Amino acid sequence: MCLLPMGSARCGGLLVASNVEDPESVFWDAVIVGAGAGGAAAGYALAKRGRSVLFIEKGKDPHTDSSVVKGECLPSDSPPAHRVDYGLCPCLPEPKLLGGGRFSPFTMGCGTGGSTAVFGMVMERFRPNDFTPGLFSSGCSGSSAPGEWPVSYDEMVPYYEEAERLFRIRGTQDPLAPPNSVALLPPPLETATERNMAAVLSQAGLHPYRIHSACERVPNCTGCVRKLCHLNCRKDSGKILVRPAVEQYGANILSECSVQRLVERSRVVTHAICNWRNREVSVRGRLFVLAANAFFTPALLLKSISAHFPDGLGNSSGLVGRNLMLHLSDVFLAQSKTSPAHIEFDMSHGLAFNDLYSRNGVKLGNIHAHPDKQPVFATILEDLPYYFNKVSVDSGRVSYEYHFPRELRYRHGVFVEEFARRVSESWNLRPLRPLGLPNMTHACGTCALGRDAKSSVVHPSGRMHDLDNIYLVDSSWFPSSGGINPSLTIIANALRVCAQLV
């Protein structure tokens, strides 16, 4: 394991500033590729401990760049190059083979904060049984899901707690989950709508709670889903982690900088070749932390071939890019059977319940309602890893293949039918888009964590098995996908990895 030296915030006598004019002149303690959920948490944790940190971010910094557009959605006729001005990735991975499936609308953040700068702010812990996927995958022929994760729920708890404090998570305790040892901040006062919805769910024998959210709900807050917040409501990782890392602990950011490849020698990555505003730069560091998301992290490794790794950096197992997982997410309008259609509807915070998280030994997932102007519920159904679902690179272009496993279609049918049955006395559920669409925003698993270097890519410490100074802290390391929004688990794990490093 590569340990960072103490007291290295001054690199060779050069005090690290908040802006970098010559990134090649510094030998950084830690180079962080990506300033989204995992990268931001890793950079913050290392900078806070006195390490010299450089964030490399493909997008812009909405906190300092006046060209970034906040509070507005991207116009539908905008060219791809303009997406970065709205905090969105300009070049999405290309579907290579869909196997007859369709996909949900795809929102991928790009810029300081990554996808957390445009997400719905739901931040919940994985449940303990998410760490033992083998309990639910025995009948799923061909799945790569392990019996249990090499990191346990109990090991993650202190880092979940730290993440919940940092992001000021608001909500109430899930009655069906282990109690949060960190007191959740109170959500806004519930509206009549939320009381009525909670009453319907309770009468159906379910256990609703106020959703766990990183939102302050300041006056005039609209939620800003799929657009950058302009009212300081959203607690994204750029605001909570990157800005303090830069302003308080001397970290640096190279925005509008894309890493083209990593250069390796004898199991050590010596430098990253980058395109920084149309200028090629070579960034050197003791430690490289990859957090470019579950599509672009494996793509970078596959592009970074060397004499030792002709099939991609750290890919002796052949598993870099394999086992891509995507939650299935449906969206339903709950139409009351008793209330008039024109009734005023208002939500201040949102609700969730996990009574259908697993059923009769079958893993399902979470159901929640975001604040909206109508009673809309979204589902998150766990996907499992399969070798044939993968990310690849063709002529420099990132693409992916995803084939629906038969068992996933079966579990999806069980999930939807059971939800509709439970609320049938009070509501009709009307789908607002085609059912069973994979949620590309929740992609994970393409560089899976495990103890065996032959069947996984990343060691439980977060370091790649094949390399001495590369750590992965985005969702690519997930051994299975759980049935919860992944943001909090990504951040908690990055804090765990960096705590062990130092």
C-alpha cells in the first residue's frame, strides 16, 4: 500500500495555491481524477490531513466560473458542447448493443460536484442485507454477485455517520432499518399532502418515513432536479467537500481538464497525460485516485495500455469494464380513488418506504416520492452483476453493452405488482413512462471490489490489485448494486479508503 508522507502540503517549498498555473511543476501527493461524489470526498479527506491535492475535473467549476448556467434546464436544441455550461456531461457513453431494451432519461453531471450537482438530493445508507447479495442471488444463474462484500455494513457505519454530518442529511428514521446513531436533522414541517400520503401507506400496512435528503429547502426552493441549484439549497459534493478542500486546506483544481491516459512503470503510475483547455500537460503524483464514474473510470484504464498491461491498466483479471449494473427505475402517478382530481397538492420534503426491499427471499428495492406538484412515486430495483454487461472503448469512444437478465425481468414484475396490490384500495398507479427502464445515472460495478485478484479488480482497501498507487472511489467498485440511491455509499467508502491510507 502506498502511504502518503506527513506534512507535504508544501511541495518542495512551494505553497500550494487555490489556482494552478503550472500543474507540471508540482509533484502532488494525490491526484484526484473527477470531482464528483467519490473524488470530492477523497480529495477533501486527504487535503484536510495536510496532503497536497490536485482535482482534475473534465467540466467547469460552477462556484467560480461565471459562464455556468444555474437554475435553468438545458434547452432541448442545445449542441452537446453546451451541456457542460449546465453542469452536464457533453459526451455520454454510446449504446453499442441494447438487446432489445430501452433506457431511462440519462443525466450525468460534469463539473465540480459531478452528478451530485444535478441529482435529486436523496442520500440514504445501503441496508445491511445489501452487503450479503449471496442471500438473494442463488437462483440467478450466471450472476457474478459474491456471497458477501469484503467490506461489512458495520465497517461502513462510522463513515456513513461522517457523510451524514457533512451533508446535513434531513429526514426521519426508517422504522425497518437499523437506527441511525447520528441524529438526522429535522425535515421541513410536513404538508397536508404528505400527511395524507403517509396515512394511505400506513393503512396499507407499510412503514413510510420522511426521505433522507441533502437539501435545506430555502424559500422558493423547487428541487432543481437535472439543473444546477442557484439558491444554495442543494448540498452537493462540490459545495460540501471541494470548496472547503480548496479554500480551507489548500487543494487545487484543474477544471476543463480531461485525463487521456495514465502512464505506468513497474506497477506504479508515474503521471497522467491530460488535455487542459487544448494544452497537453503531464501531471505527476505519488497517488492517483480515480473517480470518473462507472463508465469513464474503466474506460480510462482500458485506454491506458502498457507493456505490462496490454489489455488495459490493472486488467490482469480481464474484468475492468465488466459486470456493469444499472438499477431499474419506474415512475408512477398515484391517482386517488376518493379525492377529486383537482385537489391542491404540495410536498415539502418527500416520503419513502422499504417494506418491499426484499420479499420471500427475492431482492427488490426502495420506493420513494420526491417533492412534486403531483403524487409521483419512483422505484429503485436492484440489478446484479453479469460478465456480459460491460463498458468498452472503441477508437477512443466509450460505449456499453447491456442485456436484460431474465431474472431481473421477473423481479421487476414482482416489484410492480406487489406495490400496486398494497395501495390498491386507495390509489391507482399509472406509469408515467415505459416500465422497466434501466437507470443509467446509477451505473456501478465495472471494477468490482474483492479479495481475490483473479475475480475482482479492486482490493478491499480501495487500491487496485495490480497497481501500487491507484485507488478507485466512485461506484465502479460496487460488488452489487443494492436497492438504494448510491450517493451516500460512494462518499462513505471514499472517506473509509482515505482514512486507512493516512
